[in-house]
Amino acid sequence: MNNQINQYFNKTIITIIKKYKINSILIAISGGQDSICLLNLIENLQKKKKYITKITYIYIDHQWKIDSEKQIEYIINYLKYKKKEIYIYQIKKTTLSESISRAYRYHTIINHAIKYNFKAIITAHTRTDKIETFLQKLIRRTSIEGATGLNLHRRLYKNINIFRPLISINRIQINFFCRQYYLPIWSDITNYNYYIQRNRIRNELIPYLKKYINQKAENNITHFLKTCYYDHEYIKQKIIKLYINNKDKNYIALNYQSIKKRHISIQTRIVQLFIYHNFYLLINHNILNKIINRINQKNRNIQSIILWKHIAIYINNISIYIKFKNILNK
């Protein structure tokens, strides 16, 4: 099994390096079994042949743990033994909110990558993380895009990409790998804090599903997410083509005459893309519904104006166009 993990990982990383012409990577670690496994896999690959010029590690301390300082010391010593460079950031404002902590973490990692010219960010997310994330988002309400967000590759900022080379390997396989090679794993006490929703999903919901509903629940969810991913990619390509063909070349405007003839799921995605492409904003669900209802009205002779955040969305009988609120009276 461990030989298969090595072969799969090496093949994945080498393909990524060649395809995206990467010569520097920033690896986000935590000290747990997944990140220690990732660290050793990447270092073993480098020993065989130096595919990557620059490898640096980064650790984000959220100050959730009583023993945070000891964990940092452990990580520093381990990377010092490996003769590798690590950057450690401490989040001063502590919070138990998973979403806020995730935002802080990614914001810090991405800014570091931009500042020091890293072409790729690698994380130790596994197939188990993917299933947990899906269940968490499903409970909170999500779309097909949200459900399939945790994948092998995602472009983040200009030439910076994030990769998850362990995303097809589950946590049991990684645990076996770490035991096989006697890798030092830091036991994270926050994994047993049930105020954190993900821990309940990991330690209670998934075991319950496997024991009482379907023993193959994890495999079936993985298969479902894979199908959703390919469906979403196909839809996304269609949406991009329609958007390009109907957006104005000179102004922030969208001709919706042909779009309104499409299914409502196509309409909503094109409007979402229109807003995100021009303002990097995820449009509010209620505002989106107002726009869709307006363009589908039979009587469209009267122009509508929808105010949202710092923009004004105008809808006439032909197109949607946008102005900034501070220039409305000019």
C-alpha cells in the first residue's frame, strides 16, 4: 500500500510541475499525520531527483491549543532536522469559528506566496477531508460548485495555484503510511473539541453512516462528488461561452435577450459570473433572485434599479448594466 502511495504521489507531483512549470512551492503544514506524510513524500521525491528549485514550509498558529508553543517548537525542530526553512504566523485574534479561521489561514498563506514569489501552494487535504467538507457544506446549504470545491487543483491568484496531491488518499491509508515509517505525529487535542462542527462530522456522523446506513458510505459519496465535478465542469464551460458572447465589449453590461430563453439554472450562473468577473463579488442570493425575476418579466419597458453594496444594477428591456453608487449623480 505504501509503495502505491509513493508512486501515486510522485506521478501526481511530477505531472503538476511539468504542466504548470513550477520551480518553487510553499507547503502548508500543521504537524498532524496528513501534513507529516506530505512532508516526507515531497522530501523523498526531492532526494531522488530535484524537480523543484525551492521548497518552503508555512505553519499558521490559531492559538486554539493550550500547548501551541510546544507544537511550534516540535515543528521547528523537525524541520531543522530535515534542514528545511519554515515560516510561522500566529493569528493574534483567536476564534473558534471554522469559517473565520479558514479565511485568516488562507489569507495569510496566499499573501506570503505573493510576497515571496511562490508559484504553487500545496496542502495536505485528503479524501476524508473532501467528504467532511461536502457534508459540512451540504448541512449549511451549498451548490454543486460549493460541493465540489475541494479538488486536486485550483487557481488562486494570477500565476499562483493551490494543489492537493493527497486528495485521493484517505486518512486510514495515511495513518498506516506514518506508522510504517515511524513518523513523528503531533496529537492535536482540538480534534476532540466538539464545539468545532467538523469534529462531530468526523467522529460521530461519518462512523454512524458507515455502521447503520451503508458501510460503503464514504466510497459512495466520493463517487457522487466525482460525478458532480465533471457535470459542473461541463456546465461551467457552457456558461463561460454564453457569457463571453453576451457581455458588452466596452461597458460593464450584459445583453440578456438570448440568456432569458435559457433554463433558470443557466441564467443564475451567468449573472453570478457577470458580477464576479467585474467586481470579484459573490452576489447575494436575494439580489440574484430579484435580477432573475426582473429579466423574466413580460413587461420590461420600465427600467429597474437594484442597489447592492457599492454598485447600482440597472435592468432595462435589453440589458443589465452597472454603475458605482458614488457616480450615480454625476
